[in-house]
Amino acid sequence: MKKRRFLPRFFMYAFLVIVCIGSIFPFYWMLSSATNYSVDIIKGRYMFGTAFIHNFKTLLKNVNITGAFWNSLRNTLVGTTVSLFICSLAGYGFQVYRDKNKDLVMVPFASIVVPLFKMFSTFKLLDTTAGFILPSISTAFLIFFFRQNSMSFPMEIVQAARVDGLSEFNIYLKIYVPVMLPTFAAAGIVTFMNNWNNYLWPLIIMRTQDSQTMPLLLASMTAGYTTDYGALMLAVSICTLPTILLFITQQKHFISGVIGSVK
């Protein structure tokens, strides 16, 4: 009996170890490549090297990494904050207020890129933070995510607050938001990653090097005849650092928020 139980458990743990190694290896290769010369990376070197300082100096010399990082961080933080506020209000409203038209399908973003560009160009919003965040402050996924979580929100609290004379916005701000903090954390991580990794819209609207974001910077580093893979992998490592830190610090709230969305 013990032997029969041991074999399935052994294969299960062996499978999990293989999956874990497969998931971690790309990050290891990225970090090790950031410390190697480009020629060593092309040869397939996987061990850590001594070229980190050289790659860092090359990165500072050839591209505006600090400016691109700041542009991405500023646009992402502002966009995430505004998007969480707008989408959480919409999700709360969809659940609290009943309307037969609330489930209409939203228009895909790719189909409105051209008219959006013309409109933003007319209002002189190109190369601006407002131009970056406005198209993404309301997304169907995020509104649906908040709505699903709001289904578990006790409506008796809302009705009691209304009886006590609390306004609808104060109900949202003082009751809904504190109760739904795990949902906000999970939605914040997803929105932060989407805004940070956004490439299509910044490619269209950010036309100068001073307004470049990190994804645009990484794309420009591979556009020449030769690519310095050491500097490129260092830039990729810097680009992934904020999302990794955010997920590590907020993973507990992220898991509880995602679980709450499927109740």
C-alpha cells in the first residue's frame, strides 16, 4: 500500500519540480545574460559573468533608460489609480443599480485606434501622460472583475447606509472600498502590468524620444543592424523589476481578490 501511494506522489512532485524549473529558468537566463558580454550570450553562455558594469555604462550611453523608466512609472501609476477609481465605480454601479442595458458588449480597442489618434491629435494630447492613460481608464475586463466581486458584497449594508442618510458616493468610499481592498489589490496588479507593458498605443501616440516608455525603448534597441544583447538583457531586467516587486509584495491580496471574483 505504501509503495502504491509513493509512486503517484513521486511523479506528482517530479512534475512540479520540472514545471518550477521551466518557469524560473527564463528569469535566471535574463539575469545572467545581463552580466555577460553580447558575444558570450550569442555563444549560449548561461553562467553569470563580469560584464554588468560594462553593460550598464553602455545602456546609459546609448539610450535614455532613466527617462523611459520615469515615463513608464509616471504614466502607469497615474493610469492605474484613475482606472481603479473609474472601473470600481462602474462595477459597483452595475451591481447596485439594475438596468437592462448594462450587459451590452463593449467595442474592442483595436477597432478605434485610428479615430482615437485623430481625436487626440486634434486636442494636442500627443506625447502627454493624459494621452497615454485616457484610452485605458475604463476596460471591460476590469469593470467585469469589480462587478463579479461586488456580487458577494452585502447589499444590506448599502440599504442600511441609505436609511442613515449616507450619500451614494460616501457609501462607495467609506464602506465599499474598505471591504473590497483585496479586489482593489488584485485589480491594481493586473492594471499596473497592462499599463507598464502597453506597447501599441504608446507606439502610436508617443512620437519623440523624450516621451518613450520602457517597451518602446526595448523595441528601439533591437531595431539597428547590430544588437548589444548584454545591454538589452540588462534593460529587460530593469523593465521587469517593478512588476516582480509589486507581485511579490501583493501576492496574498492578489490571490484572495482572484478567489473572490469567482465566488
